[in-house]
Amino acid sequence: MDLHIVGAEATAAERAAVDRLLGPPPTGWQGAARDIARDGRTAIGGRQVTGDRDLLLPAFHAVQDAIGWISHGALNYVCTRLSVPPAEAWGVVTFYHLLATESRPTAVAHVCDDIACRLHGAERVCRELEARLGHAVHRSPCLGQCDRGSAALVTRAGANPERFVISPLTSAEAVVDALKGIDTPKDWSPLPAADEMKRGDETKRGDQPSGWSASTVSGATLLRRMGRSNPSSLASYREHGGYVALARAIEIGPAAVIAEVSAAKLLGRGGAAFPTGRKWEAVAREPATPHYVVCNADESEPGTFKDRVLMEQDPFAVIEAMAICGLATGAGRGFIYIRGEYPESERAIGAAIAQARAAGLLGSSVAGSGYAFEIEIRRGGGAYICGEETALFNSIEGKRGEPRSKPPFPAQTGVFGKPTVVNNVETLVNVLDILIDGGAEWAKIGTAGSAGTRLFCLSGHVARPGLYEIECGQTLGHAIDLAGGVPGGRGLQAVLLGGAAGTFVGPDALDMPLSFEGARAANATLGSGVIMVFDETADLPDTLARIAQFFRDESCGQCVPCRVGTVRQEELLRGRDRGSGIGDQGRVLLSELGQAMRDASICGLGQTAASAIESAYAILPSLKGTGS
Amino acid sequence: MGGGTSSYQEIEETDCILLWGSNARETHPIFFHHLLAGLKRGAKLYAIDPRRTTSAQWAEVWAGLDIGTDIALSNTMAREIITSGLANQEFIEHATTGFDAYRTLVEPWTLAAGEAETGVPAAVIREMAHTYATAKRAMICWTLGITEHHTAVHNVMSLINLALLTGHVGRWGSGLNPLRGQNNVQGGGDMGALPDRLPGFQHVENDEARRKFDRCYGVTLPAKRGWHLSDMFNAMGRGDLRALYVIGENPVQSEADQHRATQLLEGLDLLVVQDIFLTETAQRADVVFPAAAGAFESEGTFTNSERRVQRVRKTLNPPGEAREDLAIICDLARRLGHDWVPDPEAMWNEVRRLSPMHAGMSYARLEQHSGLQWPCYDEQHPGELFLHGRLWERPVRGPRAPFSMVIHELPLDELTVDYPYRLTTGRRLAEYNTGVQTGAYHSPTRRGETIDVSPEDARRLGLEEGQRVRVTSRRGAVVAPVHIDQALRPGLTFMTFHFPDSVATNMLTSDATDPRVGTAEFKATAIRIEHA
């Protein structure tokens, strides 16, 4: 490559951080001391070097973890090691919110000020922290802790880097102490003693300050191991039915696995609701090799935390399902792309992979089947757009996380340009029960158009926020009732379904069935399973402005309608004279912007950037016209 | 016929590329885009160059040979291919001659002998030989790193030998491609701007070909080959050449051993220069014809490295007294008693009548097909994507291709205690030759002339970046600032000749030439470096 490395050089600590990941540099051309007898005569390049381009983001994470930010010198060294032009690498490093390119304190806090946390006073906490801690505090979009109230992600760089979440964040003091290095309760202690938890035991669930809630259906369900099996123990997972599905898959073989998944009519749980069986079948029959499995764990839709709970509480289920997917589709290698804001998920999955590998459940012959499958964790860098599947591929490949034009679709041209199954965490975990029950049997749960159960993330103004597993077809009102309804006897103003990219519905929608077809009939979407409740006291205009800001922040800037439209949308909502609305003219402009973004953006971000805001104006009289 | 055997499209579809003595990334950037498309598709690139150039950075492997050891390297590769049983025996027997002698010739070049002579590690030579020989399709591309040596012809022949040995010629995706330095160097040669050729590479000593031209022009053409550039300077030295008409060249600054070249040009009875700029050469001329710029102030054709003849159209009127080359030449002809009409299409049709390989290329067809690749014998002929396909026909059409007995010889300008450093010259991305066509444009990458040295030599000589030093060869001396470059190893230095007004690099270069074709040994000068 054209490597114009000029100026700044890496410090010894920066080099060491990169070398820990990549190993020592093999030659002077890759950053070792110049040995003229060797380096004066030959150099290895081309694909042998650029083939490691996908290690770019991991290398930046390594520097960020060790030093706290990525200097020009460190960037140059990473580029020398991986043969990436610095100008291009700069485009990558500046793409991700969690990577810093300017010097800053080694310990920083990313404090959530997004829509759910705002309902619990996040703005006040953020302001106090900013006043007290200055640039050690960064505001963050949703950290996926909405079941616990407001939250902060703390990172401390160094030889033994720390990344942990404080949630619920009840006062600024906890963050101040954490940044000083004073021991604080790191992360939320996830596990009550197993025997205290009983499925369907609403009382116990209510006693939890936050967390999951079990299912309301009988039979096999996604959350059945929650609170029963120890998530850090393979033996415990096996005691609770783990690896039965994989054994079954090996027994019946790839074609039959795909047939079961197809018979189950499982639809993707990430938001797009594509038939999973059809996706697997398309990849399985692609002649190009190798095939890949990608688990999309970049759960970034505001209000969503279901995949985090699954990964933290049932990590073996995720990797077992990935192995089954690999077996079925002829893929020997899988990636699980976990958002950078989920350190606990990363630890849980990492530990599970290590144990599974040691037990022969991953590796050259999975469970002695002769099928090879390996899983690699990739950490996101703080970019909502990377949840879009093709942006995620680019991110894995060490590029800016910009979506690609489709077609070609991932089944033909996915990660590294090869046939790829990309599934959401929840989607994959469903496959376990499908294999155990049989696809046709499993499909009996739920409705005709929406088989199975779904995980819903209840947050906002409900008595017991948390994760609820609900059979498809139950009503929205039922879900809110399960979470204890609106507390304090206050009235319901609106419900946001599907997150920032979703839709607002009013109190008249409580009878809406929670199924794909039910949501469609109500012009709504279930998206990633967000049910965020706003009582009559909630400041909806503030929420809408935050949603607009979110899309403006997260637009990758690749297509003009989205890059410009999200900015104009936020200007419109922020510029309104508080209390008098945006006016009729403003509403017209808003809908024109929304239409332009829907029509002309290449990916879902731009296409849905106006959806929640437009739906709010459509259903809420208080926001309409010029009235307040 | 002289030209690259392959089309640009083929480099995008080949499997292995030996880029030999060429920094195409900087000096042939358009061609390099085609090459990059090939890499993206999966081709393996090997860069053979004394320096690790920006082109070499894209290569699978860079082989940093010593200057002037190209034949040693190619002969070593050949021996390795033969002894490993990777030679294409069927093709050799079918389409070539002289293989047995060639095998004997390369026999001493073991991998160890090759490494000792070239400096390239044996394992690297072996890998290149095996990859090239076993690739389904493979190409060799070269530039002045091969030809600016006193062994120029043998260097080229040694590469042709490799292609004959492996059958990598005359097929789609396999070929031999010299990269042309200008948009129309190929066209100049095609039109007979060579000492021994008429348009269409018809030999002047071939009576039948020559008489065709005699009849067309109503004159009798000399039946003997003329002089090439180096011959001309020698003839000036002897006093045999007294008048010179220079079109679009700046020999005062582009010739090796500049001091001598300038003296000879100034000693002529008559020097006529036709150029778009008042170059250093033009400033010494008795008569200057201001010319229009070929690219946009005149009508005609250009021919590129893949032998594609393309129409060029006039978009601007030339400034002041400047006129199209054709108009100037026709006026001159009229004064000499020939009533030529300066009509570009009529002139082109004359070419088509006289040069069989251009016969099918009417202006209308050139327009319709966005250019055609010669040979194109009639108006039904689509042109040829690649040359020498005849070698694969059964039986071979025309003569079989001979292996050449190429002998390795080191550069003539020897390294000694007084002149211990090897200077090689080349070009950079933003500049073109002596800067006549590029110096007036702004470029963010321009850093002027420097003497590039390795970090090790800089340390040894106590030199710092930007420090001015005196560079002395057996012919002259210049002062230039130092640039420290990782791409160089100890003993090897580099300069361009883009900025002759500030640093006259060609004061230093050797006037040794290849006696067969006259190309000068710009690539190998012995120098010393002293604090200025």
C-alpha cells in the first residue's frame, strides 16, 4: 500500500499495546528495528500483510485500553504494522465514538443521557458531572441498561484496563468515586440465588431492582435458564439442558437442521423479521467459500437490552446456537460483534467460548462431529450504524462502519465478500428450542404469522422495568400490566415501540397484539422489542429532540438525504419555541424531510430516522399544530 | 514489431505480475490503476527493484537486487524453473529455438550463485521463479530500470527468455509489456521515428517496403539505417553531424553527461527546435518553431502502451504564433519543394496505405470503437488484443521465437574507493522528466531535487535531512540537499532529473551506452558524497 508515514512516532507503551495484540513486528518494514541484511533486500507485502486489515479496530481498542487515547504516533505504528494508509486509518478511528484521538484523562465516564434515562433524571446527573469532572465525562447514547434506570460506562486505561458499567446510577457521586479509583460496586450483581427465582413468580420478580422477567408461557422458553443456571459454568449450562440442541443438530445433519428452522417459521428478531430458515438455506447452497456466521450483538437501538441479558445470563446458549448455525450452513468460522458499551457481555461470552473450546464444543471437530467451528469476538467502537448488517461487516473488516448497497445481499457477499449468515442474538437462541421441540411443534407457539415468543424490553414509566418474554399475539396492554403498569396512579401518555427507529402509539393502542402482523395493522413496528412507556408527566418534545439528536449523531454521513436530513430535523425540533410546537409549516417540512430520507437513504438508519418523530406528531394532539 | 504484447484488460485478469525495474505506481499511474484492479482480483505482484518503491509496497514480495544484476537474476530464475521441471517443454519444442544452448548458458546460475551476485535472498528468487512458472497466466512488465543500462537489449532479451521458457506469451493474460513513458511514445515508434524503420516497423533495408514509400513520395529514400540518439551525439563529436532538428525534446537537460551534450549542441552549424516551451535547448537554437500542444491544440491520433490508436481532437486554438506540428512540417516541406497539405485525416489515410498494420483503422472506425489496437489489417479486422498468438498455432505461423544468449555484465561506471556510492535515477509521481511539462503546475507532493540516501549512510556520513552536500561523479559535480529514505540500503543513492535548473543531475550520469541501441546507462553512476 502507499504508506506515507510521516512525523509522529509511537511511544514504547503504545507499541507494546499493539504488539501484545499482533505479536512482535516480524521485519523492519513492519516496525521492528531495521536489519539491513534482511530488510535491505526483501519485504513481504500484498495480501500477506493487508490480509490482517481486519485487525485494525482491535489494534485501536488495544491502544485505547492501554493508553486511553490514540495519538498520531500510535496510529502510525498501527498503520505500519498492518500496512494501512494512515489517512484511511484516520477515517476509521474517527468513526467510532469510544475511540479518542485527543489526549484525555485515563479514566473517563460515558454517561447515558438518552430517552429512557432522561425519564429518570439523567440530564440532571450529566450536568452535575460535567460541572465537577469536565472532560472526563462524555454523554452517551443509550447504554442498554434501561431496565435499571440511568447508567454510566466507566473506562480506565492502563496495563490492566478496566471497563465497567455503573447502573442504576442514582447519584453523581458513584461516577466521581469510580473515576478516582475508589471501589464502587462494579456492574450490577446479576444473580440472585437460583432457588429464589421461580418462573412466572411475579412477586420475586418485583423484588428485583431491575433485570429480566420470566415468561408467561409454559413450555420451552428463551429465558428458562435465567437465574437458575450459573452463566459462568458450562457444567451448570449442561445441567439445564445445554448442548442438547447441538447434539440433535449433529445427529440430523445440516439439511435437516435448516428444514426444522424453516418449518418453525422463525423470523429475525433484530427488527427486520426476515425468515431465518431461508437465510440459512441461501448461505448453505452458495458455492463460494468460506462461509461465515456473524452474530449481531451490536445492540444499540435505544431502549433495547434483551441481547445483553441473554449474553450475560445465558452466554453458552448464544455460542451453542452459533455452532449449530455454522454446522448447518457450512461455515467454519463465526464472529460475534458485541457493542463496545457491553463489557460484561464481552466477558461472559469470552469466558463461555474459552470453556466450550476447552471442552471440544468449539474447534476443529465440534463435539466430535467432524465439523469445525471457531468463534471470534469483535468489539464495537460505539457506532449505532454498525448494527446494520453490512456496516457491521465493514467494521469487522477494519473499515469505516458504512453500510453497503444491497444487493448483493449478505448470503452472497457478506463479511470479507463471502457468503454470510448474519443473525441477531435472540434469533439464534430461538434455534435451540426449535431443534429440541422440532420446528413444526415450536411453530405452534404464538400466532400464524408470528411463531414463538418474543423478548420485550419494558422501560420508562413502568413499576417493574425489565425483560419480559411474551408469546407472540398477547397485547401491548398485557405486557405493560406484567411490568406493573404506570406507577403512582398517573395516566399513560404514549408508548414507544421498537426504539428510536420505531413508532409512538397512544393509549388507544393497548389492545394491539404483539405480533408482526398486529403491529403492521396498527402502522407500528415491534423493531427490536422496545416498549418504552411515557406517563402523562413526560416531556415528549424533549424526548423527540433527543431522538433527533441521536440520528444526527449516528448518521454515518455516507448518503446526503440522511446526513443533511437528520441535521435539519434536529434543528427543527430544537429550534421550536418551547410550548408553542413547531407550527403547521414545521410539520410539513418534517414530513418532507422524512419522505426524502425514506426514499433516498441506502440503509435503515436514514429510512427510519423520522419515523418515531412523525408518529408522535400523528398521534399526540398536544404536539400538533401550534397548540401546546 | 515493437510493442507491449498485452491489453490493459489482461493485466486486470492475470494471476502473476513481475514488475521489473519499474516504479509504475509513480511513473505510470494510469497503467498502475489497471494493475491494482488485477491485484484486487487476486493477482500476485512481485516487484524487482533496487529500491523499495511505492510500487514495491503493493507487492507480495519485493526483491531488492543490486543495480545492473538483472540478467544474473533472470538467469537464476530460469535455471530454477528448468531444474524444478517447471519449464513449458511443449511450448519450447513447438514455438522456440535455441533452448539447449540457453539451458547450458544458465546452468551456472544456481540459487546460491544468484543470491551472491544480485543480493536477493535465494528463497525469494525461488519463490518468484516458482510462482511465475506455475501461474496459469503471468506477465512481465518493465520500464527504464531494464533499459537504461549498457546491457539494455540483453536485459530485455533475458525477460523474453523467461516468457519463452514458461509459455507466458501470446495468450490472454500472459505477456511481455514495456510501459511507455509518454502518451504517444508507442505512436512515435509506430510511425518510424526509429533509425532503421519506416512506418509500421517496415525495415528501411527491405527494398520492397522502401520502394512502396519511394513511389508514394516520388523520391528515392536512403537504403541505409540512420543514427540513434547516442550515434548522433557521437557524430556531432566527430563533426559528421552539423545540423539538428529537435521536435519536442530537451536534450540539453535530459541527456546523460549534460556538460558534454550541451557543448556538442552549441557547436552545431544549425540547431532548429520545435517545442511548446522555450526550453534550455530551444534557448540555444538558431531557429525556434513555437508549436501547439499535442493533447488539445491539434488534431490527430495517439497510440498508447497497449498499441491502441486513439483519436485526439483540438479543443483550443494555440496561443500567439504557435502552430500545429503538422502545419509547421508541411510549410517546411513546401519550402523544400513538396506541396503537402496539412490535413490530419488525409495524412492518416496515407499511413493506412503505407503501413499494413494500420490499414483497417479509418477515422470512422477509431471513433466507433474508441480506438483500435494494431495490427489491424483491413476494415473488417477488429484489431489484436494481444500479440504473438501465432506461436500457439499449429503449425507455428512465421518464424519460431529464439532464446537469446544473454550475458551478465556489471555497470561500466565502476564503484571504487573514490566513488563508493551507486547513484540511480528515476522519476516521481508529480513530475515529468526535466519538468518542462510539469514544473509550472502546483503539486502538494513536490519537494524539489534531493540526493536520497539510506538512514545508515546518513549516519555514517553525519548527514541530516535537508543538509546540502556535494555529489561528485567522474564527469561532474552538483550540490543538492539530502533526503533520508528507508527505501534505500547502504551504498545505494537516488536522484531524479526533474529540476535541472536547480540541480543538474545529468552532469553526473554516465555516457556509457548500449552499443546495440544507444540507450544510456542512466541507472548506474558511481559517486561520492561530501559535505558542501
